[in-house]
Amino acid sequence: MKKIIVNCLLILLFNLHFPNQVNAEKSLDFYMNDFYTKSNEASQILKEIEGEMKAGIRIKVCPRQIKAAKLGIRANESLTKAFKIAGTDPPYSAINASKEKWESLLNDCKNMN
């Protein structure tokens, strides 16, 4: 009888602990993947714009630059959330510097229109 009670308690404890850990890992993975996806897409857009401008092509530069800046800002937000889920302090100075650069790109184009 004691063995059955101990086994039931162990099963209950495992069921209470592991689902929470798995959900936290899924959230962390989601935000990290979101960060990498958005930052890579934003960087790719900027590389394309840079290459086209070097070639003398200036087609829809500002709308694409605005899209890249918004993606970069959202990527930083996802990174901050990932750090919080992981239980560590984000490197606020680096994240804020990145955010300022993205906002500068965003505002440069908005002011030109």
C-alpha cells in the first residue's frame, strides 16, 4: 500500500513539474526564433537596398527601409522577452543602441516623405 501511495505521489510531482518546464522552453524558443527570423529578414532587406543603391537603383527604398526598421524593432522586443523568460537580465545597453539605430532608419524615411 505504501508503495502505491509513493508511486502516485511521484507521478503527480512529475506531471506538475515537467509540463511547466516544457511550456517555458517552447516560449523561449518561440521568441528566440522570432528574433533571429526578423533580424535576418531586416538585415537582408537592408543589404538588398545597399546593393541597389550602389548600382544606382532607387526603387521603393523608403518603404522597404521602413519595413526593415519595424522588423528590427520587433526583433529586439522578442529578444527582450526571451531574456525575461530565461530569467536573465537582457543587455539593455546593446538592445537600446540597436533600437535607436532602427528608429533612426525609420524616422529618416518618414521625415523624407
